[in-house]
Amino acid sequence: MSLELRRAGGIIDAINQFTADPDKPQTVGRKILCRYLYTGDMPDVDLLIRTANEMRLSNYLLWQTAYSEFYFTDVLWPDFGKKDIEKALIDYSRRTAVSADYKRCNA
């Protein structure tokens, strides 16, 4: 799945939507916050691929990528094709999994 870098502010927008919701629960927890994020109905991010040799998140999916693996490439996004995805997935498959002792949105 690919998500467009639209605008930073997913966490702030989620909190604003939560506070504006008349049916909201009294307290905010991990599951509640996740429901209000842009990606609330999507699976957790396992691998984030960053193109164009960008080595920062740029405030992009901060909450959702807290326990994700990252892959960086010099290839520009318009040129990123099937072979590049395969290369990223091979790299990802060689990594040692960390403990699943953390809590994610859809865990």
C-alpha cells in the first residue's frame, strides 16, 4: 500500500476530530487515538520505503511508523518500480524481527 505525503498533522487532526466528536469516550487511549488517525482503518506499517535518498520522516506517519522498519533508496519516486520494490522486500526479509512486545494500532 502506498500513501501520499499530503500534509503533516495526522496526530493533531486526530485529536481535533476526537475532541469534536460528541460520542467520544471520556479518556483517550492507544486504540481510540488510532481510530481517529488518517490510517485508522488500515493495517499497521511494517516497512516504510523512503525514496530520493531522504533520510527523515518529515513528520509523516509518526505514530504509525514507531515500530516499523525503514528502507532508504536513492531512486526517485517516479522511477521507483517493480525491481526496486523487490529489492526493498528482499532487504526487509533479511532483517531480524524485534520483539512483538509493543502495542500497535491494529495489534
